[in-house]
Amino acid sequence: MMERIREGVNSIWVKIILGLIIFVFVFAGVGSYLVGGGQQVAATVDNHEISQREFEMAYQNERNRMQSQLGDSFSTLMGDPAYVQQFRRSVLDRMVNDLLIEQRANELGLRISDEQISAAIFAMPEFQRNGVFDNEQYNSLLRRSGITPDMFAESMRTDLLRRQFLLAIQSSNFTLGNELTALTKLEQQQREIRTLTLDVAAFTKNAEITDAEAKAYYEKNPQLYTRPEQMKVSYIELSGDNLKTTLNVTDADAKAYYDENQAKFGTAEQRQVSHILVQGKDSDAKAKAEALLVELNNGADFAELAKTSSDDTFSAKNGGKLDWFERGVMDPAFEDAAFALNKGEVSGVVESDFGYHIIKLDDVKEPTVKPFADVHDEIVTELREQRAAEAFYDLQTQLAEKAFEAEDSLDDAAEAVNTTVHTTDFISQADAPELLATPAVMQALMSPEVREDGLNSDVIEIAPEHVVVVRVDDARDEMVLPFDDVVVQVKQHLAIQKGEEQAQAKADELVKQLREGNTAVVAEQGLSFSAPETIYRMGADRMIAQVAFSMAKPVDGKAVYGVTRDSAGNVLIIALDKVIEADVSNVATDSQLARQLEQMYAQQDVMATLEVLRDTAEVTIPVADTPAN
């Protein structure tokens, strides 16, 4: 039970299901949810469809997120078609679960208020600078994603609705004090045991194997003596990381770069404005904006008018004031108007993708440039990376050309890129070096052109700025090795098998007699138990602890016996002499254990709820989901 609590609270399902939908996932799907029908359907949940477009966008964004987190290791995983299929299905299953939860939440009459949406948006770190909500950051990210504030707010309403439903399940769980105390007593319980070890190696050493037995075992288990398909491989590896260490960047190079790119090493001119927004693109919206401008020209206070009339509700609370921004951040029309103003001036009506604005320039920060000495190391690193990238792609081109021109050897290609040709002995997919074991390289090695015709492969990308070219120097097919070649190995396998069987049989016979009360049998056979030792449930040897804590308590001082294996594979007889109960105070219902237990219960309830929702809904996937890279 205690192990299940620990496993449950750390389960990835708890983190996925009980967490708010990932921000990037929201951006991916929100636009597509508003697109009309006529699209291929990825899944149907009752009468609600998940379009193929929605799915592909969600899949691509989840893939990008995983790639940014895991890097090359994720690229390697995605080279396996079976993993891609599993990954795509997991994304689609999550979308189906989300829709089922949303439907159930609506059936229950759950609702999300505008105030809750605003609070959630204000709390999102993606929209914050220095821990504080930044309206300009918010608008900029939405604009770059092609989403209006209203669209994003509605997507947040849906996600918060799902979260409300899941949290309702989670918060409904509780634990009782006596339950927690009993679990704590179980966790802290100790057991006094003795052990008797039967060394499997000794039984193996004494096992007698005849040639006939070995031959029969060989014929019955040919897979154990099958040599896999193997090949000898030559390859050239080219890496941008290696090039970085060989390139020299002088101080003069760095200074020249600094002089030509000073804008990169300081802050551009920044402006702070206040604005009044009238959403909409029609004539009524424009007329309203022009009327507001007339009020301002007649002496109305800009901040007060923004509070009462601006459709940008976030900035309106602050009199329309936005955070500092530089060029390249805002809508182009808005930006041009803001940078054309002098401090204190008010623009005319400015049309942008969001509607009509009236802009007031509040303040200006002049551009600054860091001293060369402060950015010297940064420039050297950047130049070295730039030059390494340029050199790498030049060498990659030469490598591809020479490997193609001299297709029956890698020597010319290696000379062209100033590197060496690496070779291997016979290798298989199972024991290939990590570089050659990647799916893309293995696919090239197994292609008829490379394996059978002996040609050089194309340039294969292992990771960004990391490529190889391979060729097969020799190959041999899979075959069952002759008995005479493996007879020693066969006898070893059979001896180990017999040794384990004999040791287990010996242990079973001893335990049978011990349970019948014949404790003298141990000494009669020249064996002995170890001295008594006290172990904990989470002891160092988990195999021993697992068996010892599953055994019944001794009665009337008589030991209880069981059998297990130790970490070396030997057979162990356990004698349980005593159970030592822990003296435990009452455990509070607000303790860490209580929270862990409640979270485990919550996980079970969520999974059970999803199972019921899937069982009672009509979920179909009409289009076969094929992997896409």
C-alpha cells in the first residue's frame, strides 16, 4: 500500500490530467476550433468532432514542446515509426479525454466567470515580466499567434472548465486519522529474520551435462544460438561542435562585429504609450473612435476616457497605459503612429488588426549601447558559432559531393573534409555503437544500395550540425551457429538451468520440513541460518523485504518460513522469527502522508471517471492515424 501511495503521487497521469492545458497547446488549437466543417475527422466523441487539422496542430505543437525539452534524444525516439504511432495516439487520446471532460462539465452545469478568466490570464508566466502581468507581452504573443483576445479568452474558459471538473474530483477525497495511523504503523513495522543461502553457483558447478542433453537443449532453443545479421561498417562523422574548438576569432574581428552590430548590444529606443481601443473594423467602430478623438480634442482627460471607453479592458484599468516597448513588437500601424509622436502628443485615429486606436505618447527611453569590453566574450562565442556553422555546411557539401563521386570508397571524402574513416568489426543492430544505432543510420545500412551494392550512403543527419556517411564493407546473414561452435556455451546454459532448478528444489524440500517442525534438518545437511537481523519494509534488499513482509506473523514463538532470491540470483530461505510493531502517535489529517494518500485516491478517481466517460460515450476514430514526421 505504501509503495502504491508513493508511485501514485509521482505518476505522470496525475501531472497531466490535473494540470492546466499547456500554454503552447492552447495556442495551437484555438484558431482551428473556430474553423468550419468539411474537414477530415480524426475522432468523433458522440456528436462532437475533432478535425484532422486540430489533431495535426496539437500533435505538432506537442512534438515541438518535447523536442525543446529533450533535444537529440527525442529526435532519436521519433526516428522509430512505432514510437511515432504511439506518440500520435497519446495526443489524440488526450484530446478525446479533454472533450469528454468538457462535455461532462457542461452537463453538470459548471461555469467559468469572466473574472476567473482574467485572474488566470494575469497569473500566466508567459504574459509576465519580472513577475507582473504585462499587457503588451500579452497582446504581442496573441498577435504573433494570430489570435484575438476574445478567442484566447474563450479557449481559456474551456480549459478552466475542464480544470474545475477535475479539481472537483480531486478535492472530494479525504483520509481518516485512524487510516493514516494504521498505514504509518505498517510502514514503520520491523521484522526479525534469519536467512539461509543456497549458492546457485555451487549447484551449477556440480551439474552433470551429457552431450545428448546439450544437443537436445540446442535443438530446442535455436534462438539462443542464432547469430544476428551483421556487417562491418566504415563511416565518416562530421560535427559542428568539433569545429568550434578549431576556429580562431581575433579581438579585431570582435571589434569590427561590435561596430557593425551595436544595436544588438544595448537597448533600442523604447516608448511608453497609453491608448484607447475600439474593437471592430466596420464604420460604426471607426465613427466611435473619431467621436472619442473629438472629446479628447475638446479637453477630455485621456486616462479617464480610456477607463470608461476603451475595449482593451486590461489597460483601461490603468488609464490605457501600456508597458514599454520597442520597434518590432507592436502591430505595424500602431507602432508607426507611436514612434511618430512627440512626448505628450495624441495621435489621430489609427487602424490596426485589433480595431481603431487613439494613442498618447507618455514617455521615451533613449537607446543605450554596452561597452565593448562587457560584450567581448559574448561576441567571440557568437562569431565562433557562426563560423563553425558556415564551415560545417561547407564541409558537409564537400562530403556529400565526394561520397557521391567516389561511391565505392570513403577515402576521397575523408581527405576532402580533413578527417579519418572510422571502421568497425562485425556489428548488429543490437550491439552497434550509439552513433550507428540511430534509426536513420540503420535504415541506410540496411538499404539495398548500401548493404548489397556496396555504395556510400547519402549524408545522414544525426542531429543539427552532426552528420555521417556510412558504407558496408562486409556483411553476413543471420544464422544458427553450428552445435560444435557453441557446445561449451550450451552446456553452460544448461548447467545454470539445472543448478537453479536443483537449488530451488533443495529450498522447497527444506522449507517443507521446517514447516513440519523438523528444524534439525538444516544442521543435518551441513547448513546454517545467519544470525538474526532486523529489517525495515523499505530495506536495502527489496526482494528479501518484499517476501519477509508478506509472510504471516509467527504464532507461539514458532518461526515462519519463505523462499526468495537475493540480488545475485541465489536461492534464499527466510525464517521470520518476530514482528516488531511500531509505537506510532496519531497521524494528523493535514500531514504529508494524508496529502499523498488523497492524491493517490484522486488519481484513481480521475482514471475511473475517464473510463466511465469513455464507456458511456460513442468514441470513434474514422480515419486511420498514420505516422507523420
